[in-house]
Amino acid sequence: MDYESNKSYIEMRSAGMSVTSLIMGIFGLIMSCCIYPAMIFGSLAIIFALLSRGGEMHTNSYAKAGLILGIIAIICGILFFIYSILTLLIQFGGIEGYLQSIEELIQDMEYPNSSNPYDFYDML
């Protein structure tokens, strides 16, 4: 019986990296509303897709899908970051206005109270 496979080590490594690229691309797309995980997983998907080529000029379908999903995840992360900055600027007038509105909300909830500073969770 011949237990050896016909695939070489480079082909098996390339297949593993292409599947990893696809998984990282899916994670990046799922977490595209969170800026930093989308950037991290999208970048890893692109890196693994490029490394899965193994010196050859073609990539398999998993690596192509991972590459595309990684690029989409990075683009969605950048767009969400731009949207959040524009929301801060338009709705609150900047970070100072945002922090001031949070301070006003905390004061409306009468926290911190000098008589009992730990009653914040009792009001919820």
C-alpha cells in the first residue's frame, strides 16, 4: 500500500494558506463594522492569498475568494471609519462636542452623586 500522496509539500502548503486566506477574508467581512479587526483580518487574508501562490503565477479559487474578501473588508473598514468621523463632526461638532454631550448625559442621570457614588447601576 502506498500511503504517500501525489501532492508535494508546496502544493499542500499552498492549499492550507489559500483556505486560511478565505477564512480570514470571511472574518474580516463579518467584522467590517469594527475598524481594527476588519483591517487586521483583511490584511491577513491578502497576505495569505499572495503567499499561497508559492512562487507560481496562478492562484486557486479559495485564494482568489480570500483576496477579494480581504480587499472588501479593508474597504468596508475604511468607509466605516470615515462615516464615524463624519458623524462626530456633523452631529456633535467634533470630539469636544461629543465628550460634552456625554458629560451632560451623565449629569442628567445625576452621577456621580456625592452621597452615594455607586448608585449608577441602581438607576438602570
